Amino acid sequence: MNPLFDVLRHTLNDFFEEAFLHYLTLNTNIDDFKRIYWRGNGGTYSGDVIIGEIHAKDLQRILEMVEKASNQLDLIPIRTYIKEQIGYELRSGEEERKRKFINPEGW
């Protein structure tokens, strides 16, 4: 599934949301959901960016798509998981911001 959604995300971005929502109607298994790199699997960042905040923003976009699905009751575990991941990324971003403040030359 990762290669399929990776292609959709990068080449058919307009179709990504539709495919994502269709996937959620067919499979609401949280373990399967966790195995897919919904926001991609890395990237290159330059400049003065907080990576945790970028990841949290990507996950927020995924959460907004999940909230558009019709089967909301089935998606409670997935929504909870995404919210936990957003919280983790925001905390990570805050730690990154502290490290940059304490040691600006280290970056």
C-alpha cells in the first residue's frame, strides 16, 4: 500500500483524498493504518524550520481527511492514533526549538 499511496500523494495529489477515504471505507484496522506512511517517509529540510511542526501539520491534514469519512464510529481508533502522533510531533518540535535556542551554532 505504501508505494500506491506514495504515487498518489506525489503525482495525483488531487486524487489522494478520494483514494484515502475509499481506503478507510474498506479497512479501518488500526494496525494496517499504522503501517502506511500517510505523510511520506522522510524528506529534506533546509533553513530554519522545526521538523516536528511540519510533521504535525501533515498529520493534521490527514486527520481532517479522516473526519470527512462517513464511518466515523469505526474510525475512532484511527483518529485517536493520529491525534497522539500530532501531540508527539508537537512535543518533538518544542524540544527541537529549545535545542536550537540553547545551541544556535550547533545547527
